[in-house]
Amino acid sequence: MITLNNGILNVEITEIGAEIRRVLKNGEDRMWSGNPEYWSGVSPILFPICSRLPDDEYSLNGKTYKMQMHGFASDLLFDVEKADKNTATFLLKSNAETLKIFPFCFELRVKYTLSFDKILVEYFVLNKSENTMYYSIGSHESYACPEGIEAYDVVFEKEEVLKTALLEGPVFSGKYETILESGNTLSLKEDYFELDSLIFKNIKSKKVSLINRETKKTDNIWFEGFDYLLLWHPIGAPFICIEPWAGICSTKGDSKDITKKEGIIALGCKTEKVHTHIIEFK
């Protein structure tokens, strides 16, 4: 476990998955505890795929590969490249096992930097292959809501018409349901999550805030460069996941060819792409 501490935030990160497990501010853990009663995760990194694939498989150049939900990065041991009291960088490299299911040589670096009450989260994806690499990446951070989610609002930086994409099993059905006709404030309800997640594919905002209506305690999330935003919550659980994704689930009837998948990132050989989001605890 790597610990960062700048006198305001105390952040614990495990080398398995380079996953934040605790964020303490004034002695309070602002993240979900990881209690397996609801969900053992806290903030897994989704790579090299977000969500599930049809039949948990994809094709590339005529060959079929199996891939589990959200990929494999969250299960693997990262090397600690650098760590001091304010910054830590973790490294995952492709290996013989990853090449069996994701036929690209890559390096994934995850860097966390503390600045006052903020955490800068950077994903550096390097394609070391001779061919174009196709991938998605996303975050899955869970924010504690000890009073229950219905005490909280999610406030968007811009006025939105919020339409959630509806799932049919593991894939997008092609249908939408409007949950906010117009405005910037979504008051959370347990009912929203009876069918799994809220999936926003076409919002204008690149910042959202999770705000307790009574105490005004606020978690701010900036996600410039991520095209999709998801909210996920197990019914009755005292937390909400706010998830910026650079990638999305497949749509019913889509080809399994990964090069044609919605939201997939095509990264040229010997090229690096950086994905950044910021979390602030007020």
C-alpha cells in the first residue's frame, strides 16, 4: 500500500490495480469502504475495455478474443515507478498473459498527484506495438454517501437534458429514457438504479458535483477528454460511483470487430495518449 499525505488529504493506493482504497479528509473517509456486502471495489481502473462485450468477446483481424467485463487492469499488480508524499506513479506492462487476450504491447501508467484538497488522476497509455492499438479506459470511483444517496444531488456544470441509455443485458438497447427534461441538478433516487446504471452519452458538461443537500459537503469531478459519464449504485448501498469513461458498452446488433466499436480509441504505433480527471473534496 502506498500512502500520499499533503496535510489535507491522506490517500491510500494499492499496487493491485493501482486503485485508490481510502481518501481521508479531517479523519473522514470520503470514498466507499469496499465492504463486500455491497461491492468490494473502491475505484478500479477500467482497461483495456469499459463495460461488457457481447458474449464477453471481440474480434480483430479475423481472430476472436475473450475479454472479461472492464478488462484486466484492476486485477493485476502494478510496479511503483515513483512515490513521495504528494505523488505516486504506477506502471503496468503487457506480458505473455495479457497478449493472449489483448494482442498489443503496451504500457499503462497511472499517476496520482495531491494538490490541496484535489487529486489529479492521469492515465498514460503507450502503444509499443507496430500496429494500431484499440482500447478504452475509464474510472470507477465510489463516493461515500453515509446518509444514503437520496440525501444528495448531482449538479452538472451546464444545463442538460439527461437521457440515460437503456441496457438490454450487457449491451445498449438503442433506447433512451429521459430523467431530467431541463436543468443542471439531478436529485438522486434509488429507483434510478433498478436497471443498473445511468449512462449519459451526449452531455455537454465536463464537471459534476456530488452535494449533500443538508451539510453541503461536496465532491467535485472534472473529466475533460472523457466522452461518456456513468452513475452506478447498488440498491441500498451508502455510496454512488461517478464514472468518466473513454469508451462505452456495445449496442445490440453491433459487429464484434473492435475496430468498429463505438467509443473505441485507435492509438497509433509508438504513440502515447493521456487521459486526465480531477477529484476535489470540499
